[in-house]
Amino acid sequence: MTTPRVPSQYGPNAPAIVLVHDAWSDGSAWGDVISRLQELGLAVSAVQPPLTSLVADVVAVHRAIDAHRGAIVLVGHGWGGAVISQAGDAAAVVALVYLAAYAPDHGESVEDLRRAEGAPAHVDFLRRDSGGLLAFPQDTWPSRIAQDVPIINARVLAAAQRPIQADSLEERLGAAAWHVRPCWFLVAERDRLVPPALQRRMAMRMGARWSSVRSGHALFLSRPRETTAVILEAVDALVGAGP
């Protein structure tokens, strides 16, 4: 993929970046991407959604949006793509960026997308506890999520993973903001969680500007430069700083 020309620093009128992580992760995993964006003078926040329901996660994103002044670029990874699709109807949101993410349509759920692709249900490779929370066995998290991340780092992330309420994956969106917002999509070609073919189909259905990278699902960990570049493409398109 081509890295866009970016200014050395963005001005105060540049949009803020709000990052929404996947299930089985947390906001600290964005660290490398956050530091790269902050070095350019961009305001950034990483949401810590509760992962208890789609509605609750959207509320958490709306709180993060309200904490900023001005325009917002929403970025979602994995499950976070479904969340920003619903939350992106907020008036301050000016663009959506999907990273190896789900992008359901109105009336569609994440599991609807997986079933249409013929992918195994999440419950086929996750453990479900008595409260209905889904989590990876720690010994399988690295190979399923982050096979191209150093194993010592992947094991730490596996230990710190946050489970998601299983019913969330069946919740259908009440709105799909990608119909009315400009979108960017970075496909992870070696993804073992969200099928790459499904990612490409979602990106094309959305009319997104999309590119791909040879990465596993946790592309913001293994390919932070390319991940940051896609976010900056959205920012540049909005502030007129692109090539």
C-alpha cells in the first residue's frame, strides 16, 4: 500500500481520532498507533467499551466523542467496526476507518455476516462461561489473533484479554453510518478471525477506499505504520493535506 504524504504536524482544526478496539483486547493495545498520531499533533482517545452489549458499547463511544471538540474520525477494529457503524451517526463524526473489522448493515449482526461467509461460529473456538461471556483459551489467542506478533507480547495480551457477551454478536444494528459517512478499510490478508474475503466484500459493499496488508488480525500491533497511514488518509482527505 502507498503511504500518503502527511504534514509534520496537524493544526488545531484537524479532526480528533477515537479508536474502538475489538473484543478480547483493550485500549492499551493501540499504544504504538496512538503515539504515532500524537507525534503529528492529533488528539486521540481509545475507548474502553464494556463489551456487554452493542448498545452499551455505542454509549461508551458516544461519551468519547462528546469529550472532544470538533470533528471526529472513528476507527474500529474487529467487533469495533460494528460499534462504529452504529455510533457513527453522531453529528460530530466525519469519517469511519475499519481495520480488519466487521461492518454490518442496518438490521444485520456480526454473526449474520459470519454465517453468510460460511465461517465457523465464534462459539466453535471460544470458551463460554456461565454468564455468557466468550473468551479465548490463552494458549490459542496468539495463533488466532496475532500470529505475526512476537510471542512474548502476544502471551501478555492473551492474559489481559477482555471477554465479550455472546449475545452482543447476535445484536442487529439499528443504523449503519457507513451509508452516509466516507469510509476507509484496511484488509488483513492473513486474518484467522475475520475472513479476508469477507473483509473485502464488506469494504466494496460500503464503497470504502480500501487497501490490504499481509498481516494477521491484530494488524495495528504487527503493522502499526500501515495502520496509522490509513487513518491519516482519512484525516488528510478531511483537512485537504493529502497529495
